[in-house]
Amino acid sequence: MWFEILPSGVIFTGLLLSSPIVPPIVAWIFRKDRKYTQRYFHADEVDYRMYVRDIYKFGSVYKPKGLEALDE
């Protein structure tokens, strides 16, 4: 009957509505702090150096260029 779809509909709606709430909670559990932030560059100096290198050599980090773009 039509009411057989109600449990799966409730489960689906619950998961859909909880999607913005769950990631900060999981981050708090695993990272042991209350901040829910992206990984910043100061956390990993190697990534920051590669970011600065790409801007200096290629002008943009969003449009990667190959070795042919480098001057010899």
C-alpha cells in the first residue's frame, strides 16, 4: 500500500536534513576542538610554498600550465 513508503521517506528526509549538521559534529569528535574550518595553508608549509610558486611562475593556481610555460 501507499504507507509502505513512509519509513524510507522518513529516513531519506532525516538524512537529507541532517547533512549540514553532521560534519561539524564529526570534525569536533575527531579533531578535538570546536572549530569546523577548512585546512589552512599555515597547517602545512609545503602546500603554501607550492601555492606561492604557482602564482609566481604561472600567474594563477587555477589554470595550471605544463613545463613548456617555464623559461629556460
